[in-house]
Amino acid sequence: MEIEILKDQVEISKSAYEAFLCGFQGLYYKSSSREWESSLSKESITVCGVKIKAGDKTTLNDFFSRQIEYIGKENKHSAIFFIGSNENILFPEYYYEPVGIVTENRLFKLFSNNGGRDFNYIKNEWK
């Protein structure tokens, strides 16, 4: 089920960005513009008891190694985070991290075309 959630999300906004799968980082998006962010739902998410609003910076209780900005939700289960940019004047690139929000203490990342990984927050640690 979780894999289908993220596969569907790639199809939704395919023209707004390019989707890449990396065995180390998993699914990430690259775009030449930040304009598509306005199409995202600015709905808040709750992870590990912490309510996160669009525009907030977070590590999701150390799920990410540094604070990154929560942009919004692409669909019911997919939260989009802005990783950073390479703001070359002629060819800017903006990078995003989609994360499946299964429950408040369970996240999902796609790492290949056929598989991903559940992350469960247990005893103050992502496992």
C-alpha cells in the first residue's frame, strides 16, 4: 500500500518536477522553479506529537540529519520538504524530499521502483 501512495504521487505532478530514485537517499524531486509549491495543500502534519505547519523547519525528530522546510502535502499521505537549491542564474535547481506519512509515528520512503522502507518511531528513535 505504501509504495502505491508514493508511486501515485510521482504521476500527479510529473510536469512540475523530475522524480529521481537513489538507493541511498530514496525518492527525491528536482525542479527548475518553486512555482509548483503553490499547488500543494498547506495542511499541517503531526509527527511524533509535534504539529508542523507549512513553512516550519524541522528534522522530524532526527529523521532528517538537519532542519529542512516543510512545504505542504501533495496528496493525503505525502508530505513534501524543501531540501535546498543550486541557484545558478541560468539554470536554477530546487530539491525536494517526499515522505509518506502513514501514521503520526510511522513514515515511509520509496528507495526503488519496487520497494521502500517503513520507519517507526520507537523509544525516541527512528527504526
